[in-house]
Amino acid sequence: MRICFVTPYSPKVVGGVGTFIRELCQRLKKRGIDYVILTKDYDKNNNSTEQIIEIPISDLRYVRSLIFTLKMILFIFKNSRQIDVLHLQTSNHLLAPIVIIGKILRIPILTTIHGKIPYGKSFPLKQVTIIGEWVILTFSDQIVYVSEDTYKYYKKRGLVIQNGVNIAKYYLDKEQRKRMRLKYNVENSFIILFVGRLTFTKGIYELLEALSKLKKSESINFRLVNVGLVKDQDIDSYLEAVERLDLKQNIINVQQQNDISGFYNMGDVFILPTYTEGLPYALLEAMASEMVVIASDVGDISAVIENGQNGFLIKPRNVEDILEKLVWCINNQEASKILGKNARNTVESNFNFDQMVESYLNVYKSCIQKK
């Protein structure tokens, strides 16, 4: 069996999709199942291997997506006989032509929906997004949603396989905590950890506003550590907000990392003030690492977090709610540890990675049998 993962989100980049692909591929390899990952070359270093095919991205803004899609199609055509299942990692319209090609070549197509795709702001882009998504959801042989909320939103056929966490990799390590805090010179700081893209839909601007108020109201030495800054990402508006709110000395921006387990141990609070989400990997990883977590009450997050028991839920776009929960964590650091232990227990009981892998193996086999 050979699975071809198709994704515009590189597994090198910090994020839920990248983590999903990396962890799943490692387990497939142990089972003797071959795979290849077809993705964008974000580093522009052309570091393709036999298992990760990185397609260079053109600098031409209006044609780079088209060129990326055409190169993916060409690879699939050339290697169609060596591919048993095409596993798409989003309903992004860029992958709609892949579904059509898969149908022509009679390769089974599995699509995992990790969350709701935001539609484009302009009318033409919005229509392209809607049509592309319809093609993927209509013609994929099987659809998997990572959360019940996403499944209900799309109201399409398919099944739910919740994300799982490698609890042997993500856990509380006090020695690693000391090393990481020493490395970043924050031994005596209260660390607030944010993992993900610095975009407005992740609630980063509301978080900055809350931190500005925190700085004025509380006499505490805190740092916001942002992990996942993508190379060449447009963050001018983010940097302007940091400057305007006088937070430059309180923030540490970290480039994308292949392994972020150390940052979970480094932090005191994990925060995810996102506007929309499915079942985020970063949240589960933080919980497995016994962090006290603060996350928006969106998607399936409320199915994971029991407010005040294993973390905190906040209203999206609500600065005061963020501030209130942060202040509680600062003033109740011993009680926060209890929430962290409860969070770890939640992940161990309900989000086992091995169960997730078994579910996907069954789906792969079912797709091939139907062929």
C-alpha cells in the first residue's frame, strides 16, 4: 500500500495539518506502509526526497497557485501506478483539480477536513473557493472530519475521526523546562505560549490588546512566545500593533520548528483565541504537556475543555475575557497545575493517537477495496 498525501501546507511548518501528516506518516512507516508527501517548498531550497516532494512556489503572485497545482497533477500522472490512495489534507480549492485527476486515473480519493476554509474577500475568489470546495466534497470517495462541529457544518457524507496526540512525545518534562527557559533567558518570566500563524483569524490582535492591558494593570514580568512564524509571511500589521501597544520587549517570535515539544514545557499558559477551529492539534499537545490552556469556545474545543476543570473557554474576539483568564492564571499558579494534570488525563483517555491511526488504516483499506 502506498499513500500519497497532497497538501498546500508543508509538514515542515508548525501547524495542525503539518503535525497530523508527520505523526501519521511515522506510524504508517512502522506498519510497513509506504507514503509520499506532495507539498509546497516553503523554504525554496528544493530539498525534495523520495518521501517528501517539495514543489517550488513561483514568485508571480497571480499564477503561483496555478503552477503549483499543475506540477502536482504532473507528478500524479507520472506516478499513478505507484499510488493506492490520494489523501488530500483540506477542502482548499487548489486541490479540486487533483480530485478530478484522481477520478480520471481511478485512484481512490480520501479527503480530511481539518476545519472550515475561510472564503475569499473578493467576489471572484469567494466563488472559486465555493466551487472548488464543492468539487472536493462531492467527488472524493471518502471524507473524514476531525470534529463533530465541522461535520455538522458541512452536512455532507463522511465520518468523524478525532485527532489524536502522541502522548509519549508530549508530556511534562521539568528538566526540559529549565533548559528552554535558560536558552531564551526567561527564567523568571511568566510565559504565555501562542502556537500558529500570526493572522487575525487566530485572534492574535485581541491577544495583543489584552496583553497591553495586562502590562498596565499587573506588576508581573511576562513574555508572549509566538511559535510558528513562517518565512516570508506578511506580518507588517502585526509588528505595527506590537509597536503601537508598547509590547516589543514582552514578545519573543520564534520561526517555524520541526519539534515544538520544548516550548510547551517552557510555557506557563497556552492560549488560542481563534475565531474558528475544528479540533486543533496545538491545543491537544499543550494539554498533553500539562499546560493550563485558554481557548475560544468554537468548533469542537468545548468538547475537549470543561471550563474551569481542565482549562478555560473564552468568547472569541473578547479582549476582556482573555485578560480575565490570564490574570487568574498569574494569580493562581498552583491551582493552574491541577488544571494541567486534568488536561493530561483528558488527552490520555479520549485522544489516543494509536486509535486515530487504526481508524485511518481501516479507511485506506476500505477505499482500495471499493476500487
